[in-house]
Amino acid sequence: MRMDAYLLVTIDTESDNLWAGKKDLSFDNLKEIPRLHHFLERHEVRPTYLVSYPVATSQIGREVLQPIARSDRAELGSHMHVWTTPPLKPVTSYDHSYCPLATEITEVLLKEKMKNLTNAVGELSGSQPQAHRAGRYALDSRVLLVLETLGYAVDTSVTPLLNWRERAHDGTWRGPDFTRAPLNPYYPDRHDVTQSGSSPVLEVPVSYFVTRPLPRRLALLLTRLPRDNNLVRALRRTGLIRHAWLRPGRQVNGHVLIGVARALIMAGVRVLNVMFHSSEMAVGTSPHTRTHHDVEDSYRQLDTLLTYLRRHTNTQPVTLSELATKYRQSLCRHNPIRAHSQRLSSTNCSPPR
């Protein structure tokens, strides 16, 4: 039986070694994007590059990304890091290593930063960006409202099953808890972005799941158990099954990625959202790709996954805004009352192609 799903490749496109605590930014990884893009084109994938402000306003960013965006071979969205997006009003005296979240700044400052980023990405791509991912996945109700105000159609910041809570600089807590968030795309609640609600911004979760197909109820039960649960620990130690991102990296291989994809589809998830950082596909610009071998291994993993999906499933590659359009059309067709409550125009309710 061939399995149906939409396929997304969403790439956080940012400076080199962003998490190394450096004050000065470099962009060597962007020189490798043409190779990455050609690779994805061979697999008939049109990626979504989620672009940071420094990349969007850099000379190398314009040289590399502008031709791709304006030839309709990809989508450019926004990716906001508080400490590199103007206006630069520090949260701490060491923001370059602390990396403040969008949830830690005032609403006024958040709006100014997001507006500046949106304008920069729009100038780069030639059109208003429709897609967004929050830096460090820091999505909350305030960020969601800003996205609505700026006309975004889709966000992809939620990482189901994962908790990013940590101590803030002032001793309080920061970071989102997405452990109970849906696995499938949904329209979030404006007060709790981990629940379905009436926001017109479609949330498309990043794919993170178990590494082996299981009966749906068992898979969902295991994924909702705490990571320190004795059963989860035992399974992880045996290597039989564990949790993993649907992304290339040093702790996985292509067959593990296939397992995650199959497990998601068998659990009823109809969108596979492969994510990684642009810096992870170039030598020496990320902790994950220190050597040429690391980079080539990431390409092999992606090739194994994408080849499998093309040959053995009915996956349809789309960009983030294309997926948002398909979901909006589906909502208009099957739930016109809810569509009206979300202020979706009747002109956008044509049947899916």
C-alpha cells in the first residue's frame, strides 16, 4: 500500500555557527546553497528557505537567494533572531551568547523587529513573505498575533513532543513547551498556540517522532510518555526504537529517517516537515558538519529518504505557503462556518488542484 503525505523541506537560512556565541557574523555556508538547491531540484523538491535578517541584507545572501526566489524554484520566508534583527536593543549584556527569545522582549519591540525582517525578506524575494519560523522555536500568542497583523499565512515553529523550557537570565523561565501540541497542521488558538483555535495562520509542526513504524495507538502512547520514563529509556538503550527528528545529522542515517517518515504516516500524520539549518550543509560552519565527510553523510541521508519517498509513497512536495493554500481550500470546502469565522475569503475556496 502506497502512503499519502505532503512533503516539506524547510531550511533555517542563517549565518555560520550562530550558536557559538560569536559577535561577528560570517556567511560562508551560503556559498553551498546552490549545490543544496540543485540536489533538491533533482528530487523534485521546492524548498522553503526561512531567512534571517543578516542573511537577507548581506551581499552574498542577495547573490545566492535572489535568483532562486525570483525564478519560482523555492519559497523565501522569515526566520527571526532577536539578537541580530534591528532595532538592536539588548536584553542582556551578552546577547550574542545568551540568544534572547522573541518571548522575552516587549510587544512593541517584537513588532518592530518582525516588520523590519518581513520588509528585508520581501525585498530579497520580490514579494511579501508568507511563511515564518521563530528563532529557537519561540512561538507564543504575542508572536502569533504579530504574524497575523503582518499578513503571514503559515508558521512552522512548533516542535511536538519537545519542551524547550530553561532558566532565563533573570532567574525566571523561558522557552515554549510543545509536548502536547498536535502532530498534524492546525490553526492555533490565540491564547494557547499548542491547541487548535481560530487563528488564520496555519501552524505546520516540525516532524519529530519515533524511529520505527508501530500500530497507531502504540506509537502515540510512546511519544506522549516522558523521556525519562523507564519504558522509553529501556527501548532507547536497546536501540530498537527511539525518538528522532526528520532531519539529517550525525546521530541518524537514511534508514532511520525512513523509519520516522513511515511511523508518522502510519500514525495518521499527513505532512512530513524535514527541517535543518543551511549551516549544517557546509564544512566547518556548524557543529554538526565539521568535516567534508559530515556534509557528504548528510547528503546521503537526504538522498536515501527522498528517493524512498518518491519511489514508495504518494508524497507531494510543496512549499509552506502552497500547503497553507491547500489547507485553506480544504477548510472552505468542508467547514464553511469555521472558514467564515477565520475571515477566509470565498474567492480562496476553489477546489484543490
